[in-house]
Amino acid sequence: MPKKKSEPQTLSSVKNALRILKSYSTFEPAKKVSELAESLGLAKSTVSRLMATLASEGFVIKDPKTNAYRLGISVLTLGGIVTNNLEIHKEAAPVLYKLVNDTGETAHLAIMDGLDTIYIHKEECQHPVRILTHVGRRNPSYCTSSGKVLLAFSEEHIVEDVIQNGLIPYTENTITDPKRLWEELSIIREQGYADSTEELTEGTKSVAAPIRDYTGKVVSAVNVVGPIQRMKEHKLPHIAKKVMEAGKDASARLGYDARYF
């Protein structure tokens, strides 16, 4: 009788602590024990012990007035180590800076993490009216330009997983039809860039292009984001051209040579 393949052993306490840290976002920067317990399906006593442990190591900070916890400096320290040692982060930084100068809008570098897209670098524009984004922000891939670019060049099973996970409508422009998503991803592969108009957040538009490594694999995406009042439809061809140029420049810095692919 064949032996059953053993599952890797995990510590539930460590897993739950990581679930707590990953539950924070720009929209929910502070959380109480009761809120965490309810949203994660854990006992209050368990969450209380975990938060006390995380606080002792500087990963969360408790507000004595509200009893809510915020992320601590230790999270920022680890995040800085990760981004500073990512080759793509180092090579794309000057590319993003140039892209901001060329377009006048904020530029980001994004990668896939699971089924979501995360910003790992940001160059802010000089306009007084800006879009609220931040490094480490996790966005659903199917309704952002950078996410759609990454999905377009991903394996089909990843797209299927995104669809199975649910195409939640964030605005009236969000793609919720699987067939339409597949069609758009095909167009993105053909034209070399993706755009998103108020698909995740009302009043915003973004344009993204792929970045390839030396093997030709798409490993990240570069995008620009701005308010639709500035990113008018007639400006799309110019912006898309600049974003694709940035993607090609970053790819070349990572050793990609289109002549061999």
C-alpha cells in the first residue's frame, strides 16, 4: 500500500499571527482585538495573546486610548530589507523616476502575490491633487492595470483561480464577467499594455506595461496612476507609449533581449 504523502507541518499560532499582520490595510490601519477575532474567526483570548506577543517584538503598537493596535516599526524594517534586495526594485527605480517626469503622474512597480497585486516601489508626482496609494498596498488583480498585465502573461490556471475566487464589483466599471476578462487579457497581450478606468476606485485611471527578466518571463509591471480629469482619453496613446518604453527599459536592465525571444 503506497504511503500517503505527508503534509508540511505548520504552527497554527505562527500562521494566525501572520494572518493578523496581513489583515491590515490603508483603509483599516488600526484594529481592536474583538474586530480581529471576528474577521479571522479566532477566539478573543487567542488574538489577545498573539497581539501581546507581536507588540513585545515591535510588530504592532497598542493605542492606550482606543485599545486598537497599529502596525509597528518592525514591519517597516523588514519591508525595507525585502525591497532593497529585490533586483527588480533596484533596477526599475530610475525608470520610474523618468516615467513620472515624462507623464506627470505617479508611477508604481507591482508584482503578483498569490492572486493579488502589490506595489513594491512608488515615485510620486508633483501635482497637488494626487491618488492615494502606498508601497505594500494589495489590490485585486482583475480590476487594476498592473494586475491585468500580470494576469495576461500568467499561466491560465492562475487566471482561473482569480475567477473562482470571485470577481467582486468595486465600481460599475469592474469586470465581473469571466468571458470578458479572458477577452481583455488577450487584447493586453496583443497591444502590450493595459488600462483601467474607474474599475477599482472611482475617479482614477491607470496604464501599465509588463517588465520581463532575462529569461523573457514577465516578473512585474510598471504603471502610472492619476485622476481621470488629467488622464483624458485622448492622452492614452501618449501615456501608453511612455509606460511601454519604461517597461522595455526596465526589462533591458534585468538582462532581457527581445532579439532572442
